[in-house]
Amino acid sequence: MQIRVGKTNSHKNFFFKCNHCNYSYETPMPIFISNVLPEILDVEKANIERSFKNGNIKFYESQGINGLLFRKSVGKIESGTMVCFGDKIEIIRGFPKIRRTLMLEPSLKIHFDQEVAVEEKMNGYNVRIALINNRIIAFTRGGYVCPYTTKKAPEIMDMDEFFNDHPELVICGEMVGTENPYVTHHYREIGNLGFRIFDLREKSSNNAMSIPDKIKILEFYGLPGVKLFEIMDIKDAPKKIFDLVFKLGKDNREGVVIKDPSMEIDPLKYTSSQAHNGELQYAFTYPFDFGRSFFFSRVIREGFQAYELNESEDEIRHRAHMIGESILYPMIHTIKHVANDNLASENIIIHVDNMNEAEDFVRYLRDLGVVATVHSFEDGKAIIRRVHQSTTDRISNFLRGGLY
Amino acid sequence: MQIRVGKTNSHKNFFFKCNHCNYSYETPMPIFISNVLPEILDVEKANIERSFKNGNIKFYESQGINGLLFRKSVGKIESGTMVCFGDKIEIIRGFPKIRRTLMLEPSLKIHFDQEVAVEEKMNGYNVRIALINNRIIAFTRGGYVCPYTTKKAPEIMDMDEFFNDHPELVICGEMVGTENPYVTHHYREIGNLGFRIFDLREKSSNNAMSIPDKIKILEFYGLPGVKLFEIMDIKDAPKKIFDLVFKLGKDNREGVVIKDPSMEIDPLKYTSSQAHNGELQYAFTYPFDFGRSFFFSRVIREGFQAYELNESEDEIRHRAHMIGESILYPMIHTIKHVANDNLASENIIIHVDNMNEAEDFVRYLRDLGVVATVHSFEDGKAIIRRVHQSTTDRISNFLRGGLY
């Protein structure tokens, strides 16, 4: 059965039209959840119903897009998946989690075939861009429509022709640069704001295009891909990747994603010591918001990297000292900052046309649970102040003598 | 109503005798849980019933002691509480959690009155010893009867006269030394195995004796107390405690417990940088068993201690480097150890009379979920090998190329 779905005035009912006999009827939401969704997603009905009941599949409406958002994975359907309603159902699958190798050599050997394609992993935020109801829409990793990225991505790159020819594809990439609302990192070739595409995937199936095909298409439409360093023989890969990641680290860059050129095997990621320490520094600038969850995996990565590289005593000592400094220095800095009656906050710069647009964006952030206010607007730039509330509250409390 | 309880042959029924009219009757367990327990503990019936249903209050039988064990707190009743059945009900309350100050000066000011008693906090394992059915029984923090401590404590100190005169008191103290099954730490004045008493508390109420009274009683019965450094004026306390903790740290000792001399206000604890690093070192020797849960609070303590002591750049750098080394060195050591086909394990030395007793103890550890085997027995000493399974398994898996 193929179906077309139209929302009726009542949010909870759906209008179905059978493509076969053209018979149309209205159906209440529970029937859609229980009977239609399992079929179009190919997931067991009981799993879908349980997730819906638990609130892990929830209604979502924003920026003119409405549908169902998967807050957690259900069967093979990734968290961050959006089932968008409109003229037809569009399924934008969540971006699959890329697993990490701690020991490059054995992982590559057992995971991949003959060759691997090594691309740069950039430090920004993961975005999926797709055509929904003839509009180009950008989704965050969690599946939310990001109004800022939806507005800025088309200014950075022209996707009209691409989506005209390939309405069934999803552009998966990283928004990067120093002036974006989520993850800021300076790249000399990017500057304020840029976009780098790493995958082209199909709606519904989430199948990814092979690396050579992806590169051809991106070149054809003049779209910016992430840097592909090399497609290399698996035998040379560990040594080459260590050298690469070492150089990237020296340049304060994050690391690599290692891919099967045909994209039939899941990619893996591997990152530089500098990236681990950079993340520790950020986490321990706001220790009670991020410290606990960020910490463990970063130091584990350092341990295995030092071991696999068979590092000398001096090298290990240096690595240990960097870990300690990345944890303690920012923490003490923030304690002093809060002791001087300040909030633990960070400034986010975004490009907007006016104050109203900045305030709209802050409202969107608040809906996501982020505490933020517009600090200033001038010359098309708004400074948004993001407050890290747990860090502010708990440090203030301890400074006043509160107990742990 | 006062009641006496005797267990009948059927484990699930209880024999009650009313102290008032001497009428006796048998009552099934659900009635005991729902009607008797809430009354004798002064906790709401619904809370008790919920905890019992969730398995947080469970039946326990070991070493001839049987009763109900509180795995989590219920109302004011602490986790680790044992309600022991026998000729009468004996309630051994859980040892109350001692909260920690991160900022000594403001905490002392708002928490205590005129004076504080500062005692040494020792690095061992918390034990409560009480008279149950005329036997001296030692309970672990979690409320389990520890066969080893039950046997060894009376060898270390003679409690017969004390318990003869004070059957309603509970001895709360720390088992310390290098040859014990739980936490080993070298103290030059202790050696292999010793016991230090920090509190005398009443059964049922958990009220603690004042510091002067406790000291008098311990002296009278020749029982070993923890070191009381001084009862000091609150105004001098922060400076004096910093000096003390600094000296203790230099001597690789843990820190202090700060008490209201009348024991009407809850005590607080404060520990040395060396203690924090020592715990990090242990945790990261077995990172996948302890690293995640140990880490955060230890580095937070370091941050606030450095801040409150207004440390110089050099002092902070040293503290940071110690943190990093305490994390990375033991982790790399264990990775290498497991890479050489070893288990991540530690040897525990206990004093037993024969192999059978050692094997009994290992069975007891296994019941607690600890993976252990008897490695050897010679001259009254058994070496127990405790295996840290998650660390062994996960490191082996990553070394073979498993993904994170």
C-alpha cells in the first residue's frame, strides 16, 4: 500500500488517500501510529507504540514543518529521525552514530576491506538539509528544524539546482566557523561561518552514496565537501592515519572519519590529542553542566592512543600534564569568575537582520532547554549570551558554604 | 504497643507477643511489613510498602543473622539499616552519609556553632559492630554481615565488657591496614590490620554520643578511638584545619572529619589533595570498573581547594599535573598489563585459619557480586585474587580492535 497523508484541521487526525484506488478517508492518530508508521518504517508495531507512549516519538511543529520526531532510536530507525507530514510523508532519517576506534591498527583490520577513504572530521555541528514541501530545511542532529541554519545554509551555498535534480537526497554536513550558535571553532579556510558536506544520503532508506559518486555530484553542483585526504590501502592506513591525525592535532584540528569507499560498511572516527584536551577544556569551563559526561571517554582515548603509539615516558608525562591542565585551569578560572559575581556564560555570535530575528532565535533555543538572552545587536550581528545554569548555581552555592 | 518477635519455622511468618497483655499470635510477613515495621521505624506505611515491593528492603540471612536489609534509604531510615530478627527485634541503623565541604571557611561558619572537634578521617572501610542475639556482629556499610570483620574485630579489641554494660550501643569505626579484604592503606601505627572507633551510636535511634562522653567510655573500656586532634574555636578552625590537612596529605593520610562536640549537628569531611589523587590512581588502575564514578567529585575537590587556598600559578600547575598523572599513568599501566594476557586484578591478603575459611570468604565476596578466587594459603595468610571484570573485558576488546 502506498499512501498519501494530509493533515486535517484537527491535529490528531490524518487524511489518507490510497494511491491505488484513490479512496480517501480520515483516520485518527492512534491508527496512524499503530498501523501506518510500522509499515512505512518497517519497524515492529509494538516497538513504535511503546516509543510513542513513552514520549520517545513526539509530535513536533516548528517553522511550518510538522511531523513526528524520534527522540530515541526505535529498532533500526535512528534517534533524530523526522517523519514530516505535508503533501506526502517525507522521512528524514537520523544521522547514524559514527563509532570510534581506540586502537587504530586492529580496528581497521577487522572492520574494513581493501581500502579506506580518509576524510577530515571537522569540529562544528551536524546538520541534515533536505527538501520538505518544496522548501530547503535544515535539521539539527536531534531532528529539530534549526531556523538559523535553515536561513544561513542557502546563503553559504546554492542548493537549488541540486535539490531540483535530487529531491530524494539529504545533504549531511557540518556547520563550522566562529560565528554559529552551537559549536565554534576557528578554521582559517572557513572564518565566520561555513559548511562542509560529508555524506549524501537517501530519504527513507538512509543509504549513503559512495565516496567517488558523492565527490562527482558535489563537484558538478559546486557544493563544498569535507577534505578527502586519500583513498588508501588498508595496509598503509594505520601509519598514514597516525601521521595525518598528528599533523591535524598540531594545527588544532579534530581528526578523521575513516570510510569504506563504497559506503557499505559503517565509518569510524579517530581524533587528535588536542581535540580531546580542547573538549575537556570546554567541559571544565562549565564543569557542572558538561564535566561529568564529557570526561571519561576523552581520557580513555588518551590512554589507548599513548599505548598504541608506544610513547616514551616523556611523551606520556606531557600527555598526562595536558589532561590535568585541561581539567583544572578552566575549572579554577570559572570558580574565580563566579566568585566575582558573574554568571558562567558564553557569548554566541549569530548573523541576523534585526533584533526581532535575534529574539526569535533565543526563543527557539529556550524551547530546546538552553538558557539564553540577546545581549546586543549591531551591524547584522547579534551577541547571544548562553548561561550555564548548573555551573553558575552550584559554584555559587559551594562558595557560600553549601555542602557537596 | 511494644512487641516481641520470634521467627516461626515458616520463614515468612512471625510470632508476636504483646508486652502488655502477653497475648501471642502468628502474623504473616505482609502484615509485619505493612503494620509493624512502619510503627517501630516511625516511617510512613506507604513508603515501607513501596520499598519492599521494589526490592529496596529485602530479606537477608547470613552467619546466623536474619532480618530485613535496607538497600536504599526509606524516609529517615538510612540505607544499610538492618532490622534483625531473633528474641527481639534489633534495629542497627545505617551509618549516616557524612557530607563534604568544598569551601572550608564558609561551610564551617554556616554549619557549626562555637566549637568543632576535628578527628582524623582514616582510609579503610566503615564497619558497625553490635550485639545481636548475644553475639558480637560486624556489619559492612551496606548492612551485610561481614564474616571476616566479625571474626577479626574481637581479636583486635576486647569488646565483651563494653557490650555487657552497653548492649544498646553500636560501635562505628574504620577497619584499616594493609591486610584487609576491602580498602588497604598503610598506616605506620597500624600495620596489617587495626580498628579505630569514631562514633558510639544507639540502636534504633542512631543517636551519637557526644565527643567527650565517647572518649571517656572508650578510655574506660580500653577501646581504640580515631585520633582527636583538637576541639577548637570555630574562628580558628579554617586555618588550623588547612594546616592539619596539608600535614596529613604530606604524610599520605586522608583528611579530617569535623564534628559538633555535642554531636547534635551532622559532621562534615574535608580531605587532602594526596587522598584525591590516591583515589584517582586506584580508580584508573581499573578504569572501566571505577573511573567514571570516581573521577568527577575528586577533580571538583581539587578545583575548590586550589581556589580557597588562593594558590599560585606554580602550585596550580603542580596540582594539575598530579591529576593528569594520577589518571593516565595507572590506565596505561593496566592497558599494558592486559595486553600481556593478564587479568586486571588485585591481591587481597586476609588472615584465616585454613583453606576452607578462605574459600568461605570468597563465597561471601561472590554473593556481594565481587569476582574473586583463592590464589594461595600459607602460614595463616590467604591471598585472594579479586578480578576487575569490566576493565579486563573492555580493554581486551579494544586491544582486539573493538569499537567504543
